[in-house]
Amino acid sequence: MKASPAPRPAIAVAGPLGVTGLRAELRLLPPGYAAACAGGDPVRLAALLHASGPVSGVLSFGIAGGLEAGLRSGSVVVADTVRGPRGMVHRADPRWSDAIMDALLGAGLTAARGALAGADAVVAEPAGKRVLFGATGALAVDLESAVAAEFALARGVPFAAVRVVADAAADRLPRAAVVGLRADGRPAVLRVLAAIAARPQDIRDLVRTARRARIALDALRRAGLALGGVAVPRPVAERLPEAAPR
């Protein structure tokens, strides 16, 4: 009796892995990246990453909610740390983050460098964003970066995060925007329509949210193009020792 073949990983990776929440973000990753997209569900993302093959680095890449009042839709954030929802703090690889900043500046993009906050659910209201900013000092919040950083740490590979603000700190996200994703990151049209039918007064906010998302995705597109030439650094433990002086 022949043994059953070993199960193949859910994500077959040999190089860098880009972690996104939206299918629209996935399409904007730099060339050469495999992608993990979980539709804005951190639990699903953790399971997807756990089943992935070997990776050389992990890049959290997508849009985010602004927490710092000075950031507007389209503002780019490069993480130096990620503060998870249960108090864990993960450090981005400084070599990779430095190279990302240089590439963005070289492409004519400006970016803020600082902390990102990870959340278990969308932070939709300005009051919630103020509380999170006060607790973490983070520039922006998303649903993938903390999970991606924890995965990179477990695999012993470099981690970086590039996020673009869609909704600013003072912006409210309507329920139709919060429930509007399928598991694969595509729009859940029926759920959006049902949310609008339940709260037709949210239509105006939904239109504004869509406009801000377009601005953010355009900036993310430019960032993805700029990062095409940025190499993922080798894990520190794998760096070759310098030759001893003769």
C-alpha cells in the first residue's frame, strides 16, 4: 500500500511573501512576491500563514486606518515597530525598512516612519481611533501587520510593513464598508447592499470611504512599483561572517 503524499502548503513560497487584506492590494505587490490575502480576518490569516511553505521575508502591504491626526488619505507609513492587540511589540527589520524608505523617496513619494497598531477588528469610529492612538502612539492601524510580524518572527525571517492611510483619524467608516469583504479579499456585494438597506443614511459616508480608498490604493500602487528593486535582506543569523583581516 502506497503512503499518502504529504499535503502541499496552502501558499507555495520560496521568496518573499506579501500579506494583504484586499484582493485589490494583492495586485499591487512588487514583482516576485507570493501573496497571502485573508479578507481582513486576522484569525484566517494566521491559519493561512501557518500552512505556507518556506519564505525569505514577510511584507505587510496595504491600506490602513489613520490614527495620527496629521496623516491624510494617501499618506504612506513605513513601520519601525508593530504593536499587537495583546501588547506584543514586534520590530521591523531596520535594513529592509531603510531600503524601503530610500526607494519611496527615490520615486518621489514621502513616507512617515513609526509604529503601526494591529487590531482584531476594524476600528471604525474616530473615538476608537483616539483611544488606540493614546494607548500605542501608532501612526495607523490595520488587521494584518501584527499577524504577519508574529509569523515572520516564528520563521526567523525579516519583516517589514508598508501601509497607506485610507480613512484618516477623524473619518468614520460606515457599517457597509466594515462588512464588505469576502474571505478572498473581494467585495461582498450582497452584504454591502444589505447594510445600505438597513442604514440608507450611510450612503454618503460609503461614497466618501470609497473615494478615500481609491486615493490610498493609487499611492499603494506607486509604492509597489518603487519597491520592485528592493531586495529582501538575509536573516541576521544567515549573514556570512566578515573575512578576518590578514
